[in-house]
Amino acid sequence: MSSPAIAFARQNYPRFLDELKDLLRIPSISTLPEHKGDCRHAADVLAAELKRIGMENVRLIETEGNPLVYADWLHAAGKPTVLCYGHYDVQPPDPLDEWHTPPFEPTVRDGNIYARGAVDDKGQVCAQVKALESLLATKKALPLNVRVLLEGEEEVGGEGIAKFVASKPAELKADFALISDTELFAPGLPTLCVGLRGMIYTEIEVRGAKTDLHSGMYGGAAPNPFFSLAQILSELKDKDGHILIPGFYDDIIPPSPEELAAWRSLPFDEEQYRISEVGARQLVGEKGYSVLERTWARPTLDVHGIPGGFTGAGAKTVIPAKAVAKVSMRLVPGMTPTKAYAQYKSYVEKIAPAGVDVEVRLVHSGEPSLIPVNNPYIQAATRALHEVWGKDTVFIRSGGSIPIVGDFARHLGIPSVMMGFGLPDDNLHAPNEKFHLKNFELGIESLIRFMEETGR
């Protein structure tokens, strides 16, 4: 594998790691308003880095929320144009007492770097930037045309970038998108994700009396919104995990027999998955489907929190005036957020108990995606990954959602190559998030080879 760019990357890897640490120290938490300045700082740092390595037209694009970072290099005449995407915002680090080292003080141990955002997605954004730097530093040019678009609101729904992409600006004209925000199926196994679940995130608010009431004086007469909410939630799924919303499953496109056969050949140990990744006494879900089918190709419905009422120390005997539940659904190919939300909202309103008012609110949504594996960019990616990792690439789906993939397909008409380098146990969104350093190193080399292969 003779490539001056890869040789440059290997020589400069210690510096690359130090620069990743600098980025990881910025607490760019998009869900917390008090970190808005940190998000802008992260955007400024990335813009400065893109300018330093030789990218052109570098600028911040303002949105109603955190800014987008844009850059391009468009001098490869007759070659394809790639739109490189990533996000610089991160999840909150809570609960802090479960971290072994502080979440914004990146720490290297056991071959990993630990920090919030290490793998989701700063480490993988950094891998893309370092691949571009290595190519520009050694060849003074790129093998294909490149546009870069980084956002700072992926963890809160990505409304700013969605509006920008929907406007179809000229600066996003490209042949395909490159997204490094996914994972390898197993350590050392090169992987391309070709399917994502979509989602709708909602709130159900149940209101009873006009104000909190004394449970001694009014208990037995006044409606209790928490009980009403519990009744609603209990009627959304049965004990086998089957969603009870009428028509919810009607439009699903099931995986092909060939895809199911490929999944069965993957190195997957259900018991190891239960113990090491889930950590539960037993796995649950729809009967008749494997774990991979349930997490990749079946819709789900989950409750994430029920804020409200009295939760402090001691006792306070009130019947709360309202109760709220945060509920999301993962959607699979064939389903649309608009139809799924309408079915869900109608059903919740229908099953609402007497004596309370119910409001269903849509917080954000994203389309499911399924990428054909026979396009030339996926094929170039498989060749590049084989050269770097020495193994055949496996095609998987992900249970997660990257809404921008659907936006790129719908508004720009381009497919996405989801080439990520995380691992299933990297604890994204959880304490002790990490990025395996060998994957960071080989990820940079894979991206270099992919760009060289695509630009042939």
C-alpha cells in the first residue's frame, strides 16, 4: 500500500492525536443552552483547522441554532465531488459519578481515548480532516472534489442543517456524501452501514385539574394525570413488544432473503451481546425475529422519561395537575415519519382515559434510509477498506438514526457512504465514551485510500 499521504499520516499520528484531544476538551453540548458558546468555539476551531490544512472558502454558516462549518476544494476537473459530513456537538456527560476520568479531560488508557464525543463524533470528524490534510500536504491537491459540511445540532435533531440542505444551495452540489458516524460490526472487521432506522421523538402531556391538589381532600374525585399517562403507555405495546398502534406495520419493507442470510453469517454472539453490551438479565422484543432483525429492521417504541410531580426527598401529598412522557419510535424502510406520527397521535387521543386532556407533540423526526450497495462509491469503499484492513467488508444496518442521510437523498439526490470506525462497546451517549486508537489510525488511512480510489 504505497501512498505518500498514508506515510504522512503515520508520521504525524502523535500530532493528530494531540489535536483530537484539544477538540475533545471543548464541552460543545448542544442540548444545554449554557454551552452555546462552547459549541461556537468548537465550530471556530474546526474552521481554523480546515483553513490551515489548505481547504478553501472556509466559513461559518449561521442558523437559528449553532453554526454550520463549510469548506471546499474543487480543482479536480472531471472527478466526482464528495460532501463530507460530521457533527461537532456532543451529548451531556451525565451521570458524572460513573466516569472513571473527567469527560472533558481526554485520557488514553488500554489503547483507547476516553472523553465525551471521542467516537460520536469528534474523533471521526477529526479522522476525515486528517485524511484531507495528509492528501493536501503530500500532493498539494486532492484526488477528487471535496466539500465539507459540519453541524453542531445533530444531538438535538439537526433542524438547522435540515433547513439548509432543503434549500438546495449551490455549495452542496455533490455526487455522494461521506459520513463517518457509524461503527464496525466487530473489532478489526471493516464495515459499511447501508441502512438506518428513522425516528419520531414526541411528548405526551396529560392534564387533569387546573392546579396541584391535596390528595387527602381531593383523592378519589380528582383525576390523577400520572395514572392516566401510565394507562396510555401500557396500551402502546403488548407484553411481547408488539406495537399496538393500528396500521403501524403496514408499510414496512422487509429485508431480502439475501440480506438476512448475510446477517446470519456475521460473527454475532447473542449471549455475549446480552452480557457485555446490554448488561440485562434477558433480552426482550418481538417474537419470531433475531436480535439483529429487531434492532436493524423492525420499528420500536420506547419511553425515555416521565418528568413531573414531586420527586424530592420526603413526602408531598399532592395530585399533580399534569404529567409528561417523552416517547420515541424508530422507523424502518417503507415507513414515513409523517404517517407514523399521525397514526400514533390518533391512537393516543383515542385511548386517553376520561377526565383528562391529552396533548401529543412532535419534537423532531428523521426518515429511515436504505443505500443500494451496487453504486460505484460503495464499491470503491469496499476496495479501500480491504486494502487497509486486509479483510472483506461486511454490509450492515444500524438501529440508530442519522436524519441527514435522508435529507441528502431527498433534497440533493445523492447517496451516502457511511464509513465509520467506532466499536459496539464505545459507550456513545453513556459514561466512559471511548474511541479505539487503532481504529482512529486505520480510519484515517481508510479515508485516504477511499478518496484516492474514488478519484482514479
